[in-house]
Amino acid sequence: MKHLLKLQDLTREEILSILNLADQLKYERNHGIPNDSLRGKKLGMIFQKASTRTRVSFETGIYELGGYGLFLSSHDLQIGRGEPVEDTARVLSRYLDGIMIRTFAQKEVEDLAKYGTIPVINGLTDYAHPCQVLADLMTVREYKGSFKNLKLTYVGDGNNMANSLIAGCIKLEMNVAIACPHGYEPDKAIVAWGKDTGRLTVTDDVEAAISGADVLYTDVWASMGMEAEREMRNRVFKGYQINPGNIKAAKNDVMVMHCLPAHRGEEITADVFEEHSAEIFDEAENRLHAQKAVMVKLMK
Ligand code: CP
Ligand code: NVA
């Protein structure tokens, strides 16, 4: 494994090995055992979109491992004024030991990896959010003990989160149900792959999708970059919500997850969110541990 561009690129063994290291790093941190596996290493963090969790968890993560993180806003970089990705990649490769990038097009992340000579980590594109799903899988295992044949139901937009959840969960032998309005399905190729495995269903029937779920997941109806569509999307997605009515169709011990930020009253009601805040904020914490594991795997 040279980069983390999307979960489709990783084998089941590679994913499990990241999760195992993440568990170890969490244990060490909780017990005050220092781990400076990345002493002296430098991570550049390019952000073309806003972030709370990704920025802070990568920055504190590299620091805790003995390295140094550089926050690089696209407003300040020449990339924001049109310098080609292939040049940026070659220049940054001369200074840094790794790059994390959050941007719009998946191709930009792939090109950074193609033209540079250092590991590239996808910190979210319109297509994928692999770091989030590694933390999600870590959290599922903490609560459920294993993965095999658990049912994860995702309610909402077939966006970057849905794409990465399908890839990550199915590779670990979970079953995935996506409930989304017609026309808002996840990426066609990922859906075709998921359906081939026999582990994916995609439907517009929210209750049917939630039925028997072990894990319920949702995300915002309008992702970053879709601000202009917000009002229209609020109408289209009405009903694609996790609420006290439909959650009853899930298993009694269902866990509820959200990558955050959450819009209470839209994709999830405030009461369900608060009732499941333990899982949701453990999930947010696990971004730190999972990404530290990714950095150690790629940059050590
Ligand atoms: N979940 C997530 O990636 O959060 P941020 O946008 O705050 O980084
Ligand atoms: N789908 C959301 C996820 C945010 C972490 C977005 O892309 O804005």
C-alpha cells in the first residue's frame, strides 16, 4: 500500500491491518505510552474545503507521532491560482514525507499520487472519504466485536460517504443497504461491484432498508460544494431521515453513526442524535487513531 486514495484500492487484509494498528495506537495513547514512529516526518495538509475533524485529527495525529504537520490552505497555495497538480506534486515531494489532501475532484488526488513521489492520503473528495470509513469500521468493531454479516443501512444522499461505506463494509463482509431517492444513488461502478458481491441493496424505501439493521448511518443531504442546491435537496430528501419512528425497524441494539457535521431535523432528528451521541463521538475520536495508523503504514 503506497497511498490511500480510495478504499476500493485496499485489500481486506490491508484494511484489517490498519484497524489493528489503530486499536494499538488508541490503547497506547489511553495508557500514556508514547509512540514516535514518525519522528521528524513532515505531512503537508492541503485543504480546498472546510474541515474541523480531518484537520485537527491529522495535525494532532502527526504531532503525537513525533512529526510535523503543515496546514496548506488552497487560498494561499499557488494551486489555488492555477499551478498544475503535476507540478505541485513534484515540488512538494522534494520537501515533505506525505501529503493529505481534501478537494473536489478525485482525479486531483489520483494525479497528486501519480506525479509525486511521496504517499498521498485522500482527506475527502466528492467521490470518497476513506479516512472517515476506516474510523467508522474501527468504531463498529468496538461496539459489535466483529464485522461478518452485520447489516449497515445508510439513509440519505448517495455521496462520498455512501461510496466509501459500500467499499469498506463489503470488503469486511458486512451487508449494506442504501436508502436514497431515485436519481441520488451512489457511484454506478461501486453499486455494480457491490451488487456483484451479493451484499448490497439500493432502494428508495427507507423502512425496508432499516429493517433488521445493526448499524444505521446518515450524512448531510447537501455536501460541501452543493450549497446552491440546498433548498431543492431539502425537498427531495424529506423523509430520508433517521427518526424515532423508523429506527424501531432496526435491531434493538442498533448503533447510529454520523460522520458529522450533522443537521438536526434534516437527515437525523435531535433526539435520535443525542440518544446515540456516545457512538457518534467515539466515531469522531477514532478519526485520530485510524489516521495515525494510516500515516504510520504509509510514511514510516
Ligand atoms: N467528518 C469529517 O470529515 O469532518 P470535517 O469535515 O470536519 O473534517
Ligand atoms: N458528504 C459530506 C461529508 C462531510 C464530512 C461532504 O462531502 O460535505
